[in-house]
Amino acid sequence: MHQLLIVDDHPLYRMALRQTIAAALPEARIEEAADLPSALAALALGPDTDLVLLDLQLPGTHGLLALTEIRAMHPSVAVAILSGQDDAATVRRALAMGACGYITKHASTDDLHAGLLALLGGETWLPPALREQLARTPRDTEAEKLAARLSSLSPQQLKVLQRVAEGRLNKQIADELGIQERTVKAHLTVVFEKLGVRNRTQAGVLLSALTGESANG
């Protein structure tokens, strides 16, 4: 029996998607979450989840950063993106950050069924129209490399980076995360090195460039 987790902040869409999945996979167990903390809590209770269907527009997080955090904390769980946004740059960044597939919210029922079967079978899957679009669009290899670097950060490093991008000082970050200020500094040293930046401003700009456009999910 397959176990899936739908992560989307719109309850009506979650309900419609759940019904569609249940029709395609009547034996599947389907859980729901409205935001990233709820998704992480659900995964902590259900570490054997086979597939997460993740909306890019979630409250309280930067677009693709939610994908990166889930992948960092649960590397064995497959995560596919759900989004109304289907431009080639966003799709490629998602794949570089570890997504196993990308399902547009206007996908047909047939495409969704095919995608679910492929993803649960361990394949990487994109709708045919999206594959054709990617084939016609030149790749931004530098952006994809940066996306892969971001996905190499640990969960704690990601939390520190997100708070830096929001303008918090080291002491504020330490208080929020319940760690020492020197630990925050140590995390930032590693973050700057992995991302190839020199300071907080550059790190924030890079994060925005990689994920900010996707916040419209």
C-alpha cells in the first residue's frame, strides 16, 4: 500500500487532489499538510511515506526552499512539485534541488494518473508538454549548479540561511533556533563556502534569485 502526503495551503485543492489520487490508487493512504512545519511533522510520524506532492506556494517559506528542507531531513522520501508555475527555469531548479518530478496544477487527470504511477515506480516524471518545453529551452547551467549547491546544505544550515535572508542578526537567529551565537557563525561560514558567496547580503540575493521567483507557485 502506497503512502502519499499532499502539501498545499488550499484546502479545496487538497480535497480535489485527494479524490483524484484515491480514484487512481484506491488502496493508497493519503495524508495532508497545509504548510512546511505540518509536512515535516507528518513525515516524522510517517517516515515510510513513498511520495510527497509539494506545492511551491506555502506560507512561511521561500518557494523551493521547502523542497530543499524536506529533502535534507528525509532524503529517502521522493518529493514531486505541484505548481501552477511551469516555466523551464523553475522546473530545472526544482529538479536540481532534488525533485523527482513536476506536476502542473492544470495537468489533465490522465497526466496526473500517469505521473503518480511513474513517480511511485521510482521514475523521474514530467508531463509530456513540459518535457517538450524543456527540450526547446536553453539551459541555465550556472543556475542549476547553484540550485544543487543549495540542496547540499544541512537542515540547520538552511534554517540559518533563510533567517539571514529575512534580515535577522546572528543573536536573533541563535535565540530562535535555540543554539549558541558562535554556532550560527560556524553554520554561516559553511553556507558561504558551499554557495560560493562572501557575505550575508550575497547569500540573501542568491537565495532570492534561486527561490524567490518560485514563491508564486
